[in-house]
Amino acid sequence: MANLKDLKNRIASVKSTRKITKAMQMVAAAKLRRAQDAAEAARPYAQRMADVVNGLAASVAGSETAPKLLAGSGSDQTHLLVVMTAERGLCGGFNSSIVKAARVRAGQLLNEGKTVKILTVGKKGREQLRRDLSAHLVGHVDLSEVKRVGYENAAGISKQVFDLFDAGEFDVATIFYNRFESVISQIPTPQQIIPAEVPETDTAKSETLYEYEPSEEAILEDLLPRSVTTQIFTALLENAASEQGARMSAMDNATRNAGDMIDRLTIQYNRSRQAAITKELIEIISGAEAL
């Protein structure tokens, strides 16, 4: 049985840990509101951008003059996986769920004989992927100094992706991130960004309703890069909200567990203290009777 001093020190240590986890929970709750508002505000714009691009792309898909970001390279041999995670831990399974989805996809592609390249955004994803996919890592984006993600951060990431695509380094690019649903629910989401995916539409509803000037191809040539950057920016915002939600939930659980541990240790401390007092009384009484 642990002595009283050890138990007392352990109780004090767990109490200090509980203060830290409680403070982190409150900070995450405050950051979550801002991050959630930003993510929700970006969704309508991103959806409208996707609708416009899809409408234009549907009319030029398969055309010889279609932009390269829409038509692709004509092959799907080399895949670029852009894995977007957090710079910090202590947020439950937030980072692991994204990395797991990327690992599964990489494994499928490698089994099919494809070439896989990985661009990581966030330190935690890179640390995990180094263990078994280090040979496939081709770049990293460090956002550790960024307090609040902005469009310029997404533009920097998209520039790296465009440079690799223009250099013929990959044929298909997919981003991996967590889509925010609630504090306790973040959904790992893969999303192909290059070449742009054109959803199938009903022929009766896809008749031309607008005349474009300049042509659809010229508009897409300018709009597609913005669309890719917007998708990356939306993913960053969704990730930021998901990270704070996951951290808030994880720190709440840690605070509760610390409280339970303090209760158990306090009971153990009181029992040990009572046993020590009883032993001392027995020794005093036995000594008195011996006299």
C-alpha cells in the first residue's frame, strides 16, 4: 500500500492536471464558436462556386479545348494525397481519423499498382505518416505560426499543388480533412480537386440557359484555379472547427476522468490514514497494558 505522502502528492498532481484540462476545454470552447461560424459562413459560397463550375464544366466536358484542370492529364497513374491535419495534439482522434482515411486510400492505390505521393498540411499528420509511408512524402506545409487560417494560407497550398501538376508530378489530387458536424462528430472526408469532378446531370435539366461571354472554356480557365483554392480553404475551415470540437470533447473527458481519479485516491488516502491511526492507537494501548 502506498504511503500517505505518496498518495497526497499524487492527489495534488492530478488536481493540477485537472486544472490544465479544464482551462484547455474552456479555451477550445471559445475558439470553437469562432471556427464554427467561419466554417458555416464559407459553406454557401463554396457550394455556389461548385454549382457554377459544375454547370460550366458539364457543357465542355470531353471537349478538346477543355482546361487541363478539368480534363486532367489523360491518366490516373500518379495520385497526390493532400493530408490536412492539426499542428497540435490533445484533440482525441481528430488527427488519427484523417490519417487513417489517407492510409486506406494509399493502400488501395498501391495495391492497384498506382504511384502515390503525399503532401502533408499540419505536423501531426506528417509525424504519423512518416512511420510507414515516409518514402511517399513529397512536401509539407507548416501552419504552426498561423493563429487563424485565412484565404492566403489556402492560396499558398493550392500554389504548391498547381506547381506539381504543371510539372507533371501527378495526375489526380485528393484532399483529406474532417468535415465538422458537431462537437462530438467530425467526419473524415476525401475530396478530389484535380481533375475537377463533374456530377452527372439530368439531360432534361441541363439544357443551355445562359450565354457566356467569353466562352465557357475561357471562364473555366480562370474559375477552376479559384475553385480549387476555395475547396482547400473550406477544408481548412472545416478542419479548424473540427479540431476545436474534438479538443473540447477530449479535454472534457480528461477533466471528468481526473475528477474520478481524485475521488478514488482520496478514498484510498483516507483509508490509509485511518489504518495508520488505528495502528498507532493499538501500539499505545498495548504499551500501556504492558506497563
